[in-house]
Amino acid sequence: MPLRPAPSTTPPPAPRRLICAGCGAEFGCTMDGDCWCAAEPVKMPMPSDAADCLCPDCLREAAKASRAS
């Protein structure tokens, strides 16, 4: 019978507090599959200019702009 891993009792880490590279708004990022961005219908590559994540509003605007071009 295969061994099953014990359920984790460690609470998930608190979201990182970020400042949006697009508008300066503060937002949270959990950097995992439970992050708000994982539920977004569009996935975009990370910026190549070393900027950090975008807030939900700016990510949605960037997705719209990429579809329009």
C-alpha cells in the first residue's frame, strides 16, 4: 500500500504586498496557484524589463491591449 503524505498543518504564507508597475496601486500576490491572477482567463508573460507584477485592473487592460494589436 503506497504511503500518502501527511496533510500540511503549516499555514500558507501571507501574500506579498506589491506596488503595480502600471499604476502604482498596492495589491497582494501569493506566488502560487491560489493567487488572484491564476483565476484570470488570460495569461501573459512576465515583463522582460524587470518590472514586477501588474494589479488586477492593469493586467486586464494589458490583456485587452494585446488582443487589440
